[in-house]
Amino acid sequence: MCGIVGYVGGKEACDVLIEGLKRLEYRGYDSAGICIQRDGELSIDKCPGRIAVLSERIEGNEAIHGGTVGIAHTRWATHGEPNEVNAHPHTDGTKRIALVHNGIIENYSTLKTYLQDKGHVFESETDTEVLAHLIGEFHDDGDITLELAVQSALREVSGTYGIVVVSADEPGKIVAARKGSPLIIGVGKDEYVVASDASAIIEHTANVVYLNDNEMAVISRDGMRTMTIDNVPVTKEIEQIEWSLEQIAKDGFEHFMLKEIFEQPEVVRTSLSGRIDLREMRVQLGGLEHVSRELVRVRKLILTACGTAWHAALVGEYLFEDLARIPTEVEYASEFRYRNPIVDEGTAVVAISQSGETADTLAALQEARQKGALALGIVNVVGSTIARQTDAGVYLHAGPEIGVASTKAFTCQLVVETLMALMLGRRRFMSQASMERYLRGLSDIPDQIAEVLGQSDTIRQITGEYVGFDNWLFLGRGYNYPVALEGALKLKEISYIHAEGLPAAEMKHGPIALIHDGMPVVFVAPRCATYDKILSNIEEVRARKGKILAIATVGDEEIRKFADHVIYVPDCPAPLSPILTVVPLQLIAYHAAVARGCNVDKPRNLAKSVTVE
Ligand code: AGP
């Protein structure tokens, strides 16, 4: 998720664009850039770091000032590390066409080869530069207008995009288009501001036009034309922005955490995109290709992480042992780094981290490298330290996670681990039929998460009945034991309620002593091989007057007899169930924190990334 802005009007474009970027910074902040069209030339300046770095840098750059047309970008890297070369805007081979892009061009590698065969030379590692060159290719070939060249190029790409394009040869014009990524056009007096969301527009005008998928706009100071990418004119209605700036950044949600919980269907879809092939029934993880031979032959996997990422690692242990039959250990990074662990050449160590900067996880990775292990990463922040210190890895593509309590990164960590286990399992023991069942199950997951999110209000009401209790237990079995741990952590870190997660059968070896009248006990109990066992554990709690809140599989009427409240999740193959069962637990924690008046996005004593020991 990046932030893009475009401007045509009478004002100093550079100021409008920089202000717009500042408003969009929550969408991505690892590098930024700007391009101003003036006197038949395009002037570009870009650099790694936050908007403030770019803003300072362009102060002395004459060429960037004095123009009334331009485009700008704040990046959340997906392809290629955050650095000056990979920052946007990107240009075509002639440097007379520039574009900014938010989204992912899935078939960029095929297009890149086609263009290289035609003599194109690329400077960056990005998918976006390929689109710029493709537009340039059509533009030069056909000697056509910018918008026609953009249309021709977009008909060749698969993936998602929100783009704004400018050409040195067509003064006073910008072209915008979208598919899958948001794009809004602010209609002002003699000026237009194009942006990823209204926060960059609202100070200029409240009149906006929302582009739909496969639609584009040709904008100059005199007016705007809208059409489809097949050049069919479309009439667009001008609507009013009613939200405040803060509301826009949170997409109308009260907190970033809730926004990120509701983003999960979309980000899981993005995390899967281009990685599962339902025709060939296979998984493709580009970031592991150059080590795949070694990986298929590893004798042991060690997954290391902290906090929520450690819970994802625990689910990973079940996935790699069950689906790929690889012996797997899970290590707290803070312990692993000092424990002088047994790591040999046959071992691959996987560091799991949303931020990619957690000090303990980084040190654990360095320890593993010291000992000659194959060092892998499952990371969200592209170009982060952990990502750069691995031999290979997989990015989550979950977009920036602002809420301190990790939610969408966790579900995407589970998705990536599942993809890795399936890829390795299929190359080792798994049958085609099993692979097909799991891949079809995975491709259903985004819609199934959306189904669970539809119950948010019911979950708020149920949570309201228990929010007065200061001690909760979370219990699960198998794949859902780590989910119980995650549910407890979410509740602790944002509502300050003490909660403990345990394997359900462990309870009777001590913690059952805690159960007393009305104490809430959350059972993560989807249908699975140990379902009957978990029903007995529920009985043990009921017998001691604990209150049962069960997460169960749709259609399971049986559990209603035992539980005080049941929250249903759609049915799916057991290894995929944690991706669904965690969502109600995220919502329980969120609603409990709101009910207790806690600062949900900035909980006390916590930092989003723990970069110290
Ligand atoms: C989770 O909600 C917390 N923010 C915390 O436990 C976090 O998971 C942990 O600090 C690890 O962070 P990382 O994934 O960025 O390495």
C-alpha cells in the first residue's frame, strides 16, 4: 500500500504534492519522490526515508519549483528495497514519461523480459518501472497520445494499480487510472488533485470523483474526461467528502487496529496473489526460488520470533510437520540467541517478524548464520534489517501495520507459512489431491474472513457481558492452541485484562484451579480430529461454573449445548483454520479495550517495533 498524488492547476504543484504526501504517509513511508512538468521537461527528485527527508532535499532544487503540474509518491515497498533507484516516480526509456503507482503488477517479470528483448534497459527492481517502459513502448511505436498509450499498456498487465502518469511532450495534462487500488479525483476551482484517498484532497476541495476499476481520467486545467481503459467514455458523478482527516486515514474506522482487522480479506488476497496457481495446482514463492533445492532437503527447521510472530511460528510448527513432514522447532528469539543452540548445515532457520527490526529476532538470525544455517525470513517491511540479513525469504505484502497490536500481519504470517509448507510438502510427500484441497481452501479464505467480520457487532455484545472480569483463559488444541495464545496476548496488550492461553488438555494439570463462578473461558474449538476431546474440556470448565465462549465451525449445533456463547467461523481444512479462528479473538480484544476506555492504537508500555534487547 503506497500513497500517490497528482496535481494540475494554478498553484505551486510542488507544495500541493508534498502536503498531499504528508497526509498519505500512514500508507507507506520507506521512500518518496516527486516529478514536476515544466517547460517541456520533467524534473524528478526521489530518496529513501520519510516525506520530511524529500521535502528538505527539494528545497534547494530549482527545477522542482515553479511548475503547476506534477505527480508524487510515498512508498511501501513490495518489489525492491527502499532506496533512491526503486523509489517512484519511474520513467520510460526516453525519460519523457513518468508515473507513480500503488499496487502490484503481477506479470511484470514476463513483460520485463519482452521489453528487454526489444532493447529496454531497466534501472530498478520494481514492477512499476516495467509499466512505465510499456507505456513508453506504445507511445513511441504508435505516435499516439499519452492516454491511448496508457490504455494499450494497461490492457497487457495483470494485477492491481492506481497510477498517475505525466509526459514532457503533453504539457498541462496528467492521466490517472485504477484497478484494485483506490484513486479519487478532487475537483476544485480550475484545479484537480488526484490521490489514493481524500486526506490529500480535502484541504483543496470537498468535491470528488471516485474512479471505479478499469476506469481512467485525462485531466488538464480546462477539464477532465473519464473513460474505461477500452476507451469507452463514462460519466462520473461529483460527490462530497464528509469525513475528517483522521477519519480518512482510518478509512472511517475508529482505530487503526479495527481498520487493519477489516483489511484482512484484502491483504490476505494480496498476500496470495501471484503465489498460488490453481491451474497447475502449485505454489510459487519467488523469494525462495534460489534456495529451493537446499530447502527441500533440509533436515530440520527452526522458527524463531517474538510476541505475536512467535505464535505464528507455533502454528508453523504444526504446518511444516503435518504438511511437509519436516522436523520443526520453535524458539523464542530472546532465548535462542543466548542458548548456544544446536544448529548445523542441514538446518534452516526462519526469522518471522512484521517490522523486520525486532532486536532479539535479528540477533537470533545472526546466531543461526554464525552456525552455518540457511537463514530465511518471513517479513512484512521490505528492505528491513532482518530481510536484508537473510539468504532468502517471503514478504507478507500486508501493507503498513500502524496499530501496535498486530492483527493482519499475523494472518498473513499464517498464510505465508502455509504456502511454504505446501510448496515443500508437494515436493516431498504430498499428493496432488491433498494439494488441490488445500489450495482451493486457501483461495476461499479471504471471503471466509469477510464472513467472520460480519459478526463484529454480535461479538461486541457478547464481549460486553464479560468485560468486567479481570482474568480470562483461552484454550485450544492442535493448530488452534497457538491461536488461544494469540487471543490471550491480544486481550492483554490492549485491554490490560490478565489472560492466559493454554493447550486445552493442560488446564487440568493446574490452571483449572483458577476457574470460578462466571470466569470467562474462551475455547477455540472448530471441528477437527480432537473435537470430542475439547468438548470434554468444556465440560470440565462448566462443572466449575466457568462461562464458556466458544469459537466453532458453522453448522456445529452440538457445541451450543455446552457453551454460553458461540461465535461461528466457516468450515475449512484444519491446517487453515487458525487464519479464521483468530479473527473473532482479535475483535473480542478490540471491543473489550474500547469498552474499558483504553487507548487501542497506542496501548500503554508498548512499542510497535522492539528494537532494543
Ligand atoms: C503484537 O501485537 C505485538 N506488537 C508484539 O508482540 C510483536 O508481535 C512483537 O514485538 C514482534 O514484532 P515483529 O513481528 O515486528 O518482530
